[in-house]
Amino acid sequence: MEARIERVWTPYFPGGATPQDPPANGGTSRPAVPPGAPREANTWVIGDDDEVIVIDPGEDAAGVLEMVGDREILAVICTHGHATHVAAAVEVAERDEAPVALHPADRLHWRLVHPDADAEIEMTDGGRFDVADVQLEVIHTAGHTPGSVSLYCADLKVVFTGDALLASGPVPHEGEFPDFPGQLTAIGERLLDLPPGTRVLPGHGEESSIAAAAKRFDSWVAAGPSADLG
């Protein structure tokens, strides 16, 4: 059975709200998204009709599990430890007793969300995961967080970049870049070395390509961290 990729899109819910929570103060709309904050999040499901790996389960466990259906979850992989991407990780993994994978440098971020649970797999650069008939390679792309990783699937010509790289460029966290030079280095030295036709499937927004990122990279360097990179 050939592997395929599916997307679960989760809207932005500020202040730790979940899709099931009512708007604050009895209103009909949620608070505005802070400047510079991503407005939604992507979960990616890769696998076939029998088994899957879930990448960045986000905050909506029910939505992810609905997409997965009765397929076996082999692992839940978190590209980094921010709540928007890991809040549902334990609940999604527990259904099939699957392990959660996280780079150990993001353990502190993880524990802000899951103080009583640990990720079972500590990812390292060059690590590999098998699902269906394809393989995912771990690429350490620190900068957005110390433990940010991307997952390259040569078989499907895609890279899952989390918040290391969006279509708009490097990604701030809560309006600021924790390590802008480090994030640019990860993009320039680790991601832009991939084949130009590689699809970039990010943690937020729509997909792009390595070729598109390469064309814009110098402008991101010149603009610096204070610029609007959207």
C-alpha cells in the first residue's frame, strides 16, 4: 500500500483554549491573534490504509483521531515543544499506546504543557522512522527552539518543517525570534541542501518548496528579525 500525506488544520485558539471551549466572556468571537503569531496550525498524518505516523498533533486530539480512523498510530512526532503543536500529543498517542518523539533540547517547552508525561523517544539528527513503505529522516533545525527538527521523506519528496520554515520564511514565537541567526543557519545549511523540488509542509499555513525558499533566503537575511516576513 502506497504511503500518502493528509492534513488536519486547527484554528488558532489563544490563551490555551481548545476547539471545544466557548468564546471568552460569553461573546461570539475569540480574542484577536497577537501580532506576529501564526493564526492556525497544521497536523500532518503520513501512512497508508493500515498504519500512520502523526506529526505535530496540535491542540485538537479529536480532530486528529477522526482523520486517523481505525489505522494504527505507530508514533507521534513533535517537531518542537510549543503548546500549539504538542498539546494533544499524549492523548493521541495513548489511543494505540504509541510513543511520542521529541528532541531532548525541547524538554523544558514540553514540560510546560505536559508536566507529568515524558516523550518516550529522544530524537537526534539523522534518526529515522519507518511507516508504510517510506522513511522519515530527522534533521535538527534549531533556532525557533533549541530542539526544533524537520522530517525529510525522500520517497515522497517532502519535508515537514514545523516552525523552522514557513512559506513566509523564518517563524517568530509570540512576536519575537528566539534565535534568528540560528534559524537562518538551519534553513540555509540544512534545508536548502535538499532537492529544489522538495515540498515544504510547515507547522502553519500553506505548503511551499525548497526552490521557493532558496529564492527568498537572501531577502530574509537582509531584512533581519525586526521585519515583517509575511
